[in-house]
Amino acid sequence: MVTKKDKTAIVTELRTVILEEIMEVRSDLTALEQQVSELESENMQAIQHSQSTDHATARQETVILHLHRPKRTTTSRGHREPSSPQGEKAYPTTLSFELKEAIMRATMPQTITFQDDSVFLYQDLSSLTLDACRAMWPLTRLLQEKRIPYKFSI
């Protein structure tokens, strides 16, 4: 038969075991809280790093875009002219910017015929500029429909 002393010993032993378990759970909880705090701190650093990287990437994309665009200058520029199939230069190899512009202005309103073929003169635009114009086409079409004057500035 179980005596009062035995019951007291069992309760004391249970209490000791329960307190040890509670202390262990508290220790585990403290360790988990510390890990969560460290992870939150690392996550915040990663977010800040990602934002600064995104900002730097956007700046680099802008710089790259400007590097690809042709530079606008007021000084004379040379434009290469093709040579003949035999490699001989059939005409001057460079043409001043001002002369090229004068030719473009003079020929724009009319059709040029050379040896029974129509000749069309167009501005020498880079593929990047042409791509930008194509991307703007829906907007320019709307502006034209509304008769709103516009011009490209590259």
C-alpha cells in the first residue's frame, strides 16, 4: 500500500521532472528566438542588398542605353560611302554631315530616278533608334489621329 510519504516522493519527483522539462523547453525557445532574430536581420540585409543591386542595375541599363545611342554633336561628322565591287573607291569615302543634311532636305519631297529605278533616301538610323521608334508606334499613331504635333528627340 502507498503511504503518504510515498505519494509525497512521487509528487516531488514528478515536479522535478516537469521543471527540468520546462527549463529545457524554455532553453529551446530562447535558442529559437535568437535564430529567428538572426534570420530576420539577415533577411533585412538581403532586402537592402537586393534594393541597392536593383538600383545599380537600373543605373547601368540607363548608361548602356546611352552608350548605344548615337551621340548628337554640332561638329562635322563623316559618313562612309560604299566602294565599288572591285574594291575601288568610285566616289569620295566620306561626306560631311552638313552636305548629307542638305542632300536629305533637297531630296525628301521628290522621287529620284536613276537608270529607270526609283531611289529613296533615308536617314542613317541605328537599330536601337529604329527599335525605339517601333515601340513608340502606337503612341505616334494616336498623336497623328488627334493631329497633335510631335517629334523624336534622341
